[in-house]
Amino acid sequence: MKRSNKRTPLVLVADDYEDTRRIYADYLEFAGFRVVAVDDGARAIAMAQELGPDVVVMDLAMPGVDGWAATQQLKKDPRTKDIYVMAVTGFVEDEHRLRAWRAGCDAFLSKPILPAELVRRIVGRLTTRPA
């Protein structure tokens, strides 16, 4: 898989709620990112493999392939293992945070999270990532 060579970072948003996807996608695009939004973990895996996003914003509680399973698959795949996965979830208990880390999530953010904070976290990641 070829990582994006464009200057504008690509963010993949995976969330089963249309309103959440739309709000995050609109705000991220307004902030200058390219965005692809999907509604389940299986599509997140497929799009990550195809597009090689810089960051995946992953809801954990999705029907079918949930965010935990999708993250595990992304981290096991040599083509996608280095993609930064940010869990953005309504789960707030320590057991869920630990499960997310074990699945391979690189960050854990609890909903509700304001879109401006999400952008701040993504920009922070992109400015500190290894070359």
C-alpha cells in the first residue's frame, strides 16, 4: 500500500451514527483535512487498506465488525499496522480503555468530544509523528 504523498493529511472516520460522521467529516474538512467517512469496521478496514490514511478516528461500538476488531485487523496487517488509530467512543470505563489499548488503539478519546478538540488531537499527532 502506498501512503498518501499529498501534503493534505487524510483522516478516515469510522462511526455507525450518520450525524457523528457528518459532523466530524465537515469539521475536519473545514480544518483542512481530506476525509473519508464509513459506517462500520469492515469498511474502515477496506478503506484503510486502499487509501492508507494518516489517522483513523474509530468508534468502538459499531454493529458487525466493531472498532476493537477492526483495529486489531489493521494493526496485524503489514499494509496498515502503522496507521494511527484514535478510538473515539462513548465507553469511559477503564476496562474499555484497556481493551482498546490491547486491540492496538494509539489514543482513546471519550465522547462527547467537540470537533475542535478532535482536530487539535489529530494536528498534535501529525506534528509529532516520525518522518
